[in-house]
Amino acid sequence: MFAMKITLKDQKLALSQNIKAQRKMQGVSQEKLALLANIDRSYMSEVERCLANPSIEALVRIGNALKTTPSELLKIEGD
């Protein structure tokens, strides 16, 4: 059973932190990640700054570019 309520703000923050952490761990610039994911660089910046709500398609593209899954990108600390 799901015990805690997750807010959109919490989820967006976790997503942005996870993308940034994965990107930095792999030594990939934001521009390179956007290129690999076939996403506009400014949109990638908005995702990392919690200003955009990426679609499932965008999450899959970003996950593939980072060699991970959308579920890993959406993971909230403690899950």
C-alpha cells in the first residue's frame, strides 16, 4: 500500500536532481544530453530546473540517453 502522498513539486524536484546527478556522473554536458535525447537544449535546462513537465516520450528519450530507465529518473530518495 502506498503510504505517503507525493506532490508534483516533490516529483519534479526528484526528477531534476536525478537527471542532473546521472548526467554529471557520466560526464555529459547538458547540451550533449539534449543532443543525445533529441531534445532542445533550452528545454533540457528547464527540466533540470523544475520549470518543465516532460512528457513520457521525453522521459524515455532522456533515460535512453543516460542509459537508464524513466522509473530510475523518477525515483524519490527513500523509495
